[in-house]
Amino acid sequence: MTIPPLPRRARGAENTRTQRKEDTKRKLVDAAEHMIGERGYDDTTVTEIAKRAGVVPSLINTYFNGKAGLLYAIIQRHNEPQFEATRKAATGPGTARERLQRIISVWIEGDLARGKLAGPLLALTWYWPPETEAQNLRDRAAFFAFVHDVLRDGAAAGEFRPLPPDTVSEVIFAICIWSLRPGVFAGASAAECVALAMARLDLLLKP
């Protein structure tokens, strides 16, 4: 059965509604990113976020399933430029260790640049629903694919121990998260956090 196309006016109305919805979601993410980054997650309410965005608070539940969902939308927004930066770091010149250090630098510098968002974004991973975790794993797999290539190249060149890339990528991610803590809590620079992460990774990867 062939479904006839919507009349021109109906299609126009549908496009307008879709655009309005996307504009509202963007405003909410903008407001949440600004306010949480400035004041912290716990000190920012959904009512305040909605007020800044110029919409009713109920739309936060409608579009994001609450404040935690808004926070994940911020994660996804930051993932887009970080993905391209990770690709460039992984495929650029240098030894496997140098390429891995560039990847780590992209991740740590990106996280620390978020200011007061860094802590809530890390903590959120323990509280979001299984559906969000599944999406996060899919998103993370795209980043890990670059790490896998660097690890394989390093093992082939004798720079790294020949370890399972999937498992090692997860360990690398965990080391990066742990190495962020001096930056989040003690004011360490991104360079210091990267150096700490690489020192820990050398214990794991060096032959």
C-alpha cells in the first residue's frame, strides 16, 4: 500500500515543530552547560535551567528524562569535537607511545576544560539508566577503535606488550579518569595529569 505524501502545508508545519523542538533542546543544553559549569551540578536546579532557557521545566523531563539526561546531552556535545581530535592524535606521526600520549592529552585536557562540569560528568556514569549506559558504550567504542590501532602498532613495533586491545583500552580509560583527580581536586595542570597517566600506563604497556 502506497502512503500518499503529506500535503505541503502539513509538511511545513511538521518541519516547524521539529525545528522548534530542536531549538528548545539546544537552549536547555546551553543553559545547563553554562549554569552547571559555573555553579556545580547540585547547586543548579531544573527550574533555574528552564528559566534561563526560557521554557517550562517540564520540558526537561520530556526531552531529557531529567537533569541527569541533560548532563549526558552535554557529554555528547563535547564528544563530537573530542572525537575528531582523538582521530587526529591517533593517526598523526610519531611512535605509538607518542600517539597514545596525544590521545590521552586530548581526553584529559578536554575534561579539565569543563571546569565544574568535570566532577558531575564523571559521577553521573554511576547513576544513569541502563539505556544511557548502552549508548555511552557505543559512543566510547568509537573512541577506543583509535586506541586499538595505536596499541596494535605499538605491539608490532615492540614498544608495547602484546595485550588484548579491548581490555587495555578500558584500563587506559580508567587510568585517565583516575589521573584527572589531581586536576579536579588539587589544581594540577592538564600536563601534570597527562604525565601521571603516562607514567602509570608505562607500567602496564612497556615490554
